[in-house]
Amino acid sequence: MLTSDDEEGVPVWPTASLASMWADQEWAHCEPKAISLDVWLSRWTSGLSKDFLNVIIAPMPAEESELMAPEDFADKLA
């Protein structure tokens, strides 16, 4: 989980290579994991909403990240 603009969220990236760019220092133990669209829509969207978490879209070191409500992100994916 990350914090951006005082909002907590879960980071997501469109590719494993972009996600790997983030995995340094404190995140070095993490590995990218693909999540199917069906699983994202059926589990993650509702789970993030219940936990009051946002989606942090493709964060990169030293760059601003876009935050999106899980339902809005799901609408963009579907």
C-alpha cells in the first residue's frame, strides 16, 4: 500500500517491466503479479472499496501519480 496526496491506495501498472522499475529499496522484496480482468473486477474493485483504498495508477519514482476510485478504474477497464 502507498500513500499519495494523503490518500492511501494500491499501485497498479500495465506491465511487469514498469512495476519492476518501482521495486527498489524498500520494495525490493516485491515481484509483479498479473491479475486478470475478471479477477480484478470480481474481487479487487469491491475489496478496495470496502477498505476505502484508491488505485494508484502506474506510479514512478519522482513523478506525480494519478489516483482513482476503484469503481472509476473498473469502469475504465471494462
